[in-house]
Amino acid sequence: AALRSYYLLRKIGGMRMVHPYVEGINVGAATPVIYCHNDLGGAWERDQLGNWLNPCTPGGEEQRRDAFHLGINLILYAMTENYKEDLIHVPFIRRRLSR
């Protein structure tokens, strides 16, 4: 659910690509702990002038964008948990994922 809480993610971003997935600890139906090996914070870090401090390798700016999308998803997942699992959302999500 964390990979589709806002953006319907097909890829995981970060400063470097260590693993193409995130890991989590499930407690009942929820996943309160989610971990990404790809250094999301490193992809987000800027200096005082707004310049990126770290290159994202090997995927460049697309990989950085994916890191932001994953971060937004994680925040929304933490706040709403699983609202997209409601049956009313399922047909829309399936149509979007089939594109």
C-alpha cells in the first residue's frame, strides 16, 4: 500500500540504487516500519542555495524524482495507511496500473 498511497510507483528511487524494493515490518494489517536501502534523504538534500548536494546514480534526475515520489507516498501512508485499498478505489487503480 505504501507504493501506491499517492503515486502509483513502479520503481524505487534514491541517491543510489542498492535494491529495487523497500522492506517493512508488518504488525497485523499495517506496516509501521518501512526501510529503503537507496538513501532517499541523500537524493533530497540541497545546499543553502537550493543546489543538489548529491548525484543520483545511475538513474540521474528521474531516479531523484522517484525518490521524492516514494517519500510523499511514505508520508501519506503514515497518515492514511490504506485508504486506496477501499473497494471504491480498486477499479481506478487497476486502470492506471495497466497503462
